[in-house]
Amino acid sequence: MPQNGVRDAPTQWPAPPSGRAPDAAADTFAPAAGVDPDDLPDGLVVADEQGRVVVFNAAAARITALRPADVLGRPVEQALPLEDLDGRRWWQLTDPYGGLAIRVGQPERNLLLPGGREVLVAAKYVRRTPGGPVQRLVVTLRGTEARRRTERSHAELIATVAHELRSPLTSVKGFTATLLAKWERFTEDQKKLMLETVDADANRVTRLIAELLDISRIDSGRLEVHRQPVDMVAAVRHHVDAHVAAGQSADRFAVTTGGPLPALWADPDKVDQILGNLLENAVRHGEGTVTIDVSPAAATGGGHGTEGTAVTVSDEGPGIPEESMSRVFTRFWRGSKRGGTGLGLYIVKGIVEAHGGSISVGRAPGGGAQFRFVLPVGAPAYLA
């Protein structure tokens, strides 16, 4: 902080609308043309070479609950009496004006304002020459709400997956332990039933792990798409046949096509994942006939005239309430019938968007739910 001998400044400067001190500070902080500090989304605090606050924008006032008029012109350590999470005074620890001359700033970290208000703070030391005195101290402030929401989301994901893993793993452990201890006591049919149960539960664990990996790649933008020619009608019929083989009536499904389809290049495994989730939802949560329509469409992501393939899956069930439609593709959303992790449609949306496509939900003509996704033709670059 400024050392003894620095001339006193007024305890309070009148705050102009821009959150800057009077014209005396104009040379200290000169924003880019047309950019006002109050236009910035993050809190901005600037102190001059004497350590007195000359800029305190509207976002900083909102985050700290302080009035610019009470801050401008005051020493920054008094205007923002920050403490770390151990209760130590942050300005004394960092000492931007009297500390090491080679320091250029402070990385973002959690700090506390009086009253326990938590903020994310980062600082930049502006020097005219390397190793010279600090001419300007620039501090950015951000609220912790977004980070808290992310942490809560991660905690919910961990809790949900842990809950879903516990049941199949308990089953696998119980059956294998029983078989190992009492193998001779069971008939062949009993052994087969136990092993089939273990196999099904192991597949469930595998699916959960795959969902976790997909979410990680979607959230980090690392979901890879390996494009190959895809026959969308054949892929749909394959999933319908699988449901019929699992016991569903063949009359429950109707597959329609709306004309010649463009040659589609997409990731066949991920297309199967999309179709599997949408048909499973329609069968489990819907009623009546499940209609799958495959038609050519204008793709939304590739500009005017870009070709694509649209797939619409609809049922005749109760549908999705209007107030829930905006949350269908979010994490942990589940329909009226509970079950599952609530991650399937979130993953479907991520896969569709990784292909450059779009997906939407609405009400089917029969009153049930209707999901529609469009994939652009998406030929690989070497064929473009």
C-alpha cells in the first residue's frame, strides 16, 4: 500500500454516472473509445499510483453492495477491506505498491468482504517500466453464483450416478459371492438366471460410465464426431426391430419417409445413441403408436440452402407439460414416470449439436410428445 508521505486526498469524491472519479483521474484510466466501465460485465476497480480508487463501475457496486460515492477517492485497502478465507487481510499479504517490483498481479481467488460476502478477485499491477513503481492497480471482481451453480451441478451429477451405480453393483456383488460360495447347490437354470442378471447389471454400469464420459466431452467441447455414410431409415428400422424383439408389438411402431433423402455423413454410433434414447423415451413414457418420420430438411446450422435429414419421433401419450418443455434437454430432467439418470436427452442434444444440427421438442398431432432433430449432410472435409 502507499507509504507514509503520500499527500492526503479527500475522504470522498463525488461519483459521476460512469463510476469514475473526477477529471483528475482521466490520465490514470483511459478506457477504449466508446467503452464505459459500466458496460463491462465484471466488476472493475482501478486505483491510481497513490492507491486511491479512481474507477468503481456499476458491476463492482452490484457485486460488493457498495456505493461508488462511498468508494471513489478512498485508499483501496479501506474501500475494499478484503480478507482471505483464513481471515488474513489480503492487501497486507499482497502489498501491490510496496511489495516485490517483479510482481505483475494476482491470480483470481476467493476472498471475503465485510459481512462474509464472497467474491472472486484478480489484480493486475500496471508499471510504466519493468520493475518500476505501480502506476495503476486494476482489480476485477466477479460474483460466485455461477461457480456455485457449477459446483452444485457437479455434486448432483456425482450423487445421481453414485445412486444409480449402487444398485447394479450390489446385485453383481451379491450374485457372484453367492455363486462362488454355493455353486454346487444351484441347478443349471438357477446359475444361468443369476449370470444373466449379473450380465445385465454389468451392462447397466457400462452405460452409466459411457454417459459420464459423454457428459464430460460435451461440457468440455471435446465430443468427437467420426463421419461415415449413414442410412437413417435403416438405422431407424434397426431400433424398431430391437424393440419388437424385446417384446413390443410391431403394430406399435410406424416408420414413414418424406421423399428422397440427401446422402448423410454422420457418426453411426452416435446416431444410434440419439435414436435409442428418443425411441426408448417414446416407448417408456408415451402411449399408443410411436411414429418415426424421416424426411429431407433444410439444416439450420450450415447456412441458406444447406441440405439435411430430419427425424421426428412422436407418440400418443399425455405429452410433456408446457411449463416443462424448456427443461427437457437439461441435466436430470425426468418425465412423469421416474427412473433413469435424467441425462439421456441432455446427451442427445450435445450429440446433435456436435454434428452441427438442432433438436426441438413439442406436442405431437395425437397429443403426445414430439422430438425432432435435423442433421446436416456433413460430408468430411476431404470430400468437400
